Amino acid sequence: MVRPSLKKFRRIVVKVGSSLLIDSDAGEVRASWLAALADDLAKLHKEGRELLVVSSGSIALGRSRLKLPRGTLKLEESQAAAAVGQIALARIWSEVLGHHGIGAGQILVTLQDTEERRRYLNARSTIAKLLEWRAVPVINENDTVATNEIRYGDNDRLAARVAAMASADCLVLLSDVDGLYTAPPASDPNAQHLPVVPRVTAEIEAMAGGAASELSRGGMRTKIEAAKIATTAGVHMAIADGRIEHPLKRIAEGGRCTWFLTPSNPVTSRKKWIAGSLEPKGVVRIDAGAAKALVSGKSLLPAGVRGIEGEFARGDCVVIRNADGGEIGRGLIGYDAGEALQIMGRSSRDIEEILGYSGRAAMIHRDDMALAGE
Ligand code: GLU
């Protein structure tokens, strides 16, 4: 089974864990390690790749800045520590990337932001804009507002959701293990390292400690969960040892890690998700001209819309029908039903005048659309 090469990816998400970034004794950032990682990122960036960083460390940093005693923190204590630590964390990333002339943009997300349609579209378009500007989004969970019920709690799964949301084609989890083993390497001398996992099967899940156990084997469980999310969304994922200097360079040179392969790609997976997994909340009827434009790969503009049905909100899935009522496809709509009714049939230039704010030019962006038979 061939392992992928980092070189062939276009959009890469790199997840950095707290234990790599922060020295647990000193409570401070491991500056030379981070500078080396930033060199690796800058190199990939210079080669034209789009990069996103998912960085943990806010709670650990806040804890040390506030000189909190050792021991487990209560939820509200972690949240308050994160409030202090996140400022420091953002500054650190801004400095190390700024050193290479790369802008860093902080994005703090909660589970809802990646699951609720409207927020999902908003976060997605902000990320797209930052990448277009060649900046690097630096993402963490918004620990200060995320309570137990709406928390990821771990940045492995968060990073996988971010990778899916950003239509990335590669996710690298930098960790304190160099990949997945057939058994716990610490206790089983016969444990074998797996360089490539073609599919996350029940057998693979069992290697991570079984589906029922929580955070088993130093977080391998959440990493396998992340692999499931990523590979379903068309993202290849690697688990690699981040403790060495220049961990990304090492992966690019074929260093030891475990690759989880996806049979798909981000665009196809996303189209499948839009076409099949979401319950449509409304219908958008379009004219023949718009139907032709969609088939040739264009977005749906308000001008080509003839009718709107249903009570939907921005980001909901709607069915796109032609003048005869035939289904052309489905898409995530950029406007609430009430707004869509007001701007249908009108030029995108008039949106600001009609709605009182300058909305998006497209009613449904082509990246948010799956046409029948696609
Ligand atoms: N969001 C948490 C933090 O920045 C960390 C979660 C994790 O380590 O996976 O401290």
C-alpha cells in the first residue's frame, strides 16, 4: 500500500497538541521546537500549499501564566485559564509565522460552529478568504464559552472537522506517538507499527483500545475518531511523532508515521454529503438560463431564481428545481427564506439596497452545490 507524499497535497491542516507546544515543567512554550515547526510550515507555504493550524495549549498556557496549582481544573477554571492562555497562544503563533512574513488569523470554534449550518457556512467562508490571502488560520476550540455539552474537548476531532469544513485534502496530527500499532507498544513486544491504514475498520478501532473505552492509550481513541471523520470527508490523515524538531520535514522525507487513506476526495465527499445526507428544508425554482449556468459550473445568482418555497435558514439544504419542476440538484443556500424571496429575480448588485447589507453575490455558491448525476 503506497503512502501518500506530503508534496501532492493542496490544503493541509496541521494539529499541534499542548504537550508538544508547552513544556509541562516550565509551563512555557518550547520556543526552539516551535521555531523549527514554523520553518517547516513556511517551506510548505512557500511551495504554494494552503495551511491551517489547529493549536491546543490555551489551558496549559493560562494555567502557567496564572500560576495555578497542579491538579485537575474544574470546567469553569479551565475556561477561565483558557481565556488567559488563548491570548498568549495567539500572540505566539502570530509571531512565529510573522517571522516568515506569513499572517496568522485566529479562529475559535465550538462544536456548534461546525455542525450548525449557518455558522458552518460562515466559518467556511472566513477560512476560504484567509487562505486566498495566503494567511494561515490558527484554530482552537473556543474553550471559554464551550461547556461540557457543546464541547469537543479534544483537538483531534476538532481538527478533523475543521479539515472537512475547509475541504482540506490532508490532516496531520502531530502527537507524542509515531502512529498506530497493532497492540499497545509499551506492554506488548510483538506490537507492530502500521505505516498505512487503507480503511478504518472495526479491527483498526479495536487496536486503538476498543470502541467502548475512553481516551485509551494516550488519546489513540480520539485519533481514530478523527481518522473516521477525516477519511469520510475525503481527507487523508497522518499521525506522526511531533516531538522531534522539524516534524513536517520528517514526514515529507518519508519518516515514520501512520497514514489513514481516504477512497475519496474533499470535493466529491462534500457533494455526496450535500446530495444525500441532509434533509432539504425548501425548494428554489430557477429559470432555463440559470439551469444552463449551473451545468457549466457557475453559482446560482438571485437573478435566475423564479420561486422560493419552504422555511429555511442560511446554510440549510434546499432542492433546486427547473421550470418544469425537475430536480437539478441540491445546495446549501446562502440566504434565509425571507431574504431569498426579496432578492429573487434581482441583480446581485441590488442586494445591499434590498436587504440593507451587502450579502453574498450568489444565492447558492457552486462549491455548496451538488447537481444530479454529479
Ligand atoms: N482546546 C484545549 C486547549 O487549547 C485543548 C484540547 C486538546 O488538547 O485536545 O487547551
